[in-house]
Amino acid sequence: MEMLPFDDGNNEKGIVHVANESRFMAANYSEPLTTFTVGWKDPENIEELLNFVAPIIHVGKRFEFKKSNNDEAFLSENDDVRAVGASFKRVDFSGGGVMGKTLNKGLTVRIDHDDVAGDDWQERHVQVLLRRLYRNELRRAIAALDNATEETVIARTWGGSGEQNPDGDIRQSLADAADEAGVRPNRVLFGESAWDIRSNVYDIQSTAAAQRASTLSMEEFARKLFVDNVRVFGARYQDSATTKQRIVGNGVYLFNAHNDLIKDEPANIKRFVTPIDGSNFRVYLEEHSKYTDITVEHYSNIIVTSPKGIRRLAIADGMNS
């Protein structure tokens, strides 16, 4: 994992640093660049991928969310008949509120004025930092799902000898998750490697069912699995000076998430974000005679609010083993 240098005030030009809190001063706040972040559209769609995994919910810097006892939502009784003159049976729920807070995150880049080109150089560097921050959040969201399934990861080998049915493995895991949580996961996330393995398995089989499975659109595949959405992630990050890593890799994640959530709505994972002056980000400029430091900050916290029903399949390639 790449470790960014800390901002000590003596930054190298063009190198992104972990932001120093001293940059976040009212005198350095840039309203035009902060407004730019509101209308900016990510060309790599990292924000869209992040919202697929961990939908955004706006909260204050300190907030309370409900972490209910999932089992109690599915209790049933046969003594709910009221006797004459008596009261109805009283039902108590043990789930309660959990306090949380959003975390201040940010990055800084130093631009030497000798390297400035064009009138939009500030906006271009803000875009670089925004993409980095979104990529960091996406990795945190996947790590949160990994941590939630660390003890229950399902190892599967697709390919090799005999006819195989990867989609049957996924449907079985979806059914098992529904038995545990009472609600079937509504989103399925494939890592690029896992999707390639699935495709290869069906491509080499000559049955009509396999050929049909290999040509399904994402919408058709979602209907087959009885979920809302299926996505394949191929996003990567720089792991070292010479190598890149796939953020998702050979995993298949099954979970429950919804866009346009309210704070206490049941879902497996949420990304709590604190807006600042109408924006999810703030931008700061610290001008010097020979260089400018640009800092982008935000407040967020990705939390698995209900681990029940999350499934992760770790897929091995049986055809190349």
C-alpha cells in the first residue's frame, strides 16, 4: 500500500501529501474552487462506484445512528390475541443508538509557479486531489466489507474439470444471506478478476444454458439473481512505485445498500458525510511568492451498520491452477 508523505510545510512540488491541519484556515479558503467541486463530474466514475458500495448520507460531524437487533424484526408469536378487559401483549426492542463522528480527511499538493500552464491550472490540480480522495474512500469501503466477512469468507474454485455453475454458487450464497438477515442482498459486486473467471467458465462450456449465461447483459444477470444491481469493478490504485493493484480483485460481494438513504434506514453499509457550506469538499489555497499549496478536505466515515447478510466469495481460477 502506497504511503503518502506528511505535509510538513516543505513539500516537494507536484507531490501529493497528507494534508496538514494548519492549511485549513479561513484566510486560505477558496470559495470559487469549492464551488467548482460541487459541479465537478468524475471522468473515472469512482464516485459512482463508491456510492454503489457505500451510499452517502449527510449528517453532522457527530451523529447517532440506529443499530437494531436484526433478529427482532422477524420474531413471530401465537399469543397476540387480546383477552376481554386485558391489554395487548407488549413488545420490546433492544436495539439502540450508536454514536459516531465523521473524520477529517484531506490532501495537499504544491505547484511551483514556473510549472503553471493555462488559466485553469488550479481547477486541474483540484480534480487530481478529488480523484485521489474518492479512490481512498472506495478502498476503505471495500476494506469495510472485507472486515465484516473476515471470518465467513466463502472460497470457491471456478473452472477446471467438469461442468460448473458459478451463478448457482452466487444464488446459493444470496439465499443463505437472506436466511441469516431476513432480507436478500440487493447488490452484487464483482472484482474484475472474478468476472473474468466466471466468463471463461461459461465460454468453454458447450451447453445452451452456459452459452446463455455468457451473453447476459448486466440487467438480465441482475434479474436472474433476483437483485437490483450487478457491477464489475476494474478500478486500480498505485500499490508501489512500479505496480498497480485491483481494488476488488477476485472477490464477489453480496450486500444490501440503497441510494437516497435516510440515516436509520436498514442497510449493511453507509458512508456518512458532513457537508461544509453546501459542499462535500472544501478547497484551500496558500499562496507564496514562488509556489502555491492547494488543499482539498472533507469529513466522512464509512461504517458497516449491519453485518448480517453480507457475503464475500473468494474466487480461484481452476483453469490456470
